[in-house]
Amino acid sequence: MKHFSIDKIQGWERFFRANFVNSLSGFKPVSLIGTRDSNKIDNLGVFSNIVHIGANPACIGFINRPKEAAPHTLANIESSGFYTINHMHSDWLSKAHQASAKYPAEVSEFEAVGLTPVFKENFPAPFVGESHVQYALELSEIIPLKINNSFFVIGKLLHAFVDESFVSKDGLIDLSKASSLVSLGIDAYYLPSPVKRYAYAKYDRPSSEIEL
Amino acid sequence: MKHFSIDKIQGWERFFRANFVNSLSGFKPVSLIGTRDSNKIDNLGVFSNIVHIGANPACIGFINRPKEAAPHTLANIESSGFYTINHMHSDWLSKAHQASAKYPAEVSEFEAVGLTPVFKENFPAPFVGESHVQYALELSEIIPLKINNSFFVIGKLLHAFVDESFVSKDGLIDLSKASSLVSLGIDAYYLPSPVKRYAYAKYDRPSSEIEL
């Protein structure tokens, strides 16, 4: 294995460094975040730095880049308090990727890229109709991160929409049945396949496989 | 698609709810975090709630559960200020999963599960010798999260160890060549395969594929 020191990494050209560092931490649960502004213009953006925080209360976080780089999603979440997260899939990946472009505020990315805004359960932000796994969040807290002026946005789960056939008998959603993608770095997409599932680990017994 | 409201989800049995909510947000970059305590006992734990924060400075965050649930890793990071993150792979997955068991503080999980602690570049925390993608962090900030008493731990990248053959000409590390795994929910593991890579999206042109 080759050693890359931070001094070496910091000296690299900007895009090379971004690709390397962005992929070093692993594959990411890439999704589209849907919001609506006070003029009822719908916004859609690609986000991959999404993280599970806890199941009770059910809460999920994501990193929003500094405001000058990615303003609309965060502004809409701040003003409305609500947003949706929608998994991405191979069959409409080029449309979804296009939603990562910076469109003017008065343009709805749904219309621009050709995806369908869907409203349901009186939730005030748009879901992506084409997505097989959709969930809705209420803003809980926005934490500014000193290290690079990005934001850690924490939401509480309010609704989930999933095909029941993906949900196994103990609650696991088999996202390979949903063909949910992961992303790598800034612009690469991968599809995960099942490997193994294990029983809860205890220190006084070896790992044992369970059905996946 | 079936609608699951938060009222319904909150009423579920605890493990069913944990499996469902934990998989809803997507596949996760599962890794082993290596630390060393002040008595030079090495600790290893499985962490999947890892998130890229930024490339300049290069920084990565992870969620650490409340202290009573997962005390050793966080205590060692607080006292030493340093830790390693190491990707997991199929060929030693049962050993890695076993590191998620709660061992007594005086036991090194490396020894207990049969993985190899490696020290290099004078870094004070152990790397996992069996891992094909290893990186080392210096603690930057620990942010307590009010929503569930967990912690958002932010580290600055100091070293990366990667086989050069995995690094593409523009810096992307092809983690499918490294056979790095993702996890789903609490205990399921998946292997991603390449789908597509796209050029940087601009609003005035359609998505265009690039070589992956």
C-alpha cells in the first residue's frame, strides 16, 4: 500500500484532491432532497453525505456545503422546516445526476431534469415520484461546523414510503431489491449486491450468519 | 408503495424499528475504528455512520452512540486525540463483525477477533493490517447531539494508505477494486459494483457519461 500524507494531499490539484478525499471515506447513500420555497417553487438537489443518527427518535442527518456553494436546499429547509429524501436508481440516474447542477432559484429542478414532484399525506415538500424509497423529515437542528463552514442538518422522521415487498420479516429494508444506488466521490455511482448477514455479536460466541 | 407514519413506526417492537429506520437512509460505508487507551490496550469497533464533510481541509465525521452504549472508542479518542478508520472486506467479514461485540475494556478486540494491529508513520493508534483502505485522523471536535445523546465526532485527515492501483487518473479511489463493503441496517453487508460515472453537471447541458 502506498502512503499519502496530508502534506502531499494538500498539495494536489483541487479536483484530484476532492475526488481522492471524497472516496476515501467509502461509498455513500446518494439521494435527492426535495424542498419547496415560499413562492411554491420546488427544489431538488443531490446529496450523498447522509447519516443515520438514531432509531428512537428516528432521526437522520446530512451535510450541507457552505451556503454560497449550495444555497437553495438549506434556505428552503430553514424557512419551511420540512424536506423529503428520495433514493436514486439506475433507470433514471442521468436525470437525477443532472439535479446536481446549479439552476437559478426560480427554476424547479423537477421540471428542468424531468422528474415528477409528488405531494402526499399533507406533507409540504415534494417527493420524487420515480423513487422506490422515499421519506419525509421535520427539521430538528442545523449545526454550523467550524471546520469548513458547512452545516450538519438533523431531521426527525415523519413518514416513510416503501414497497412492502422490500421489508423483511424483522424490519430490514432490502435496498438491493429496491435497486437503491450508492455514490463514490463526486460523480460515480455503484449498485450494491447482498454478501452476508450476521446475528448480533456477543463477546462470548463467534459470529454466526443469518439469512439475507 | 406503502405509507409508514412515524406513529406506526414508534409503536413497533424495538429491533424491528431499529432495522427499518437504520436501513431507510441507505447503504453505509462500514469500517473499523482503531484506537489505543492510556494503558496501551488497543480497541477496535465497527462503525457505519461515517460521513464525508469536506476535502479542504480534508475532514470526516462519524456518529458515536451514547456513552453508555459504546464507551471505549470515544473515550480513547477523547484521551489520545487520534484514531484510524479501516475499510472492511468480504474475506475477513466474520472477524470484523465480531468486533461489534461488547468486550471488557481490558480486552483488545484485535486479539479477540483475530485481526492484526499495525503501527506506522509514528501514528499513535493501530491500523487494521488486513484492510485495503486505511486512514488516520486527528480529533477536531466532538459535538454532543441533543436529539438522542449521541455524538458527532469530527476528525482531520493526517494519513491515507491505499494501493496505488485503486486510484484513477483523476484521484477517484475505485473502492470496488478494493472490494470495500457497505452495510445495511445493523447487521447486513453488501458489495457495490460500478454502474456509471458522469461529468460535472451544468444547468445548460445534459448529463454526460465519463469512464468508470
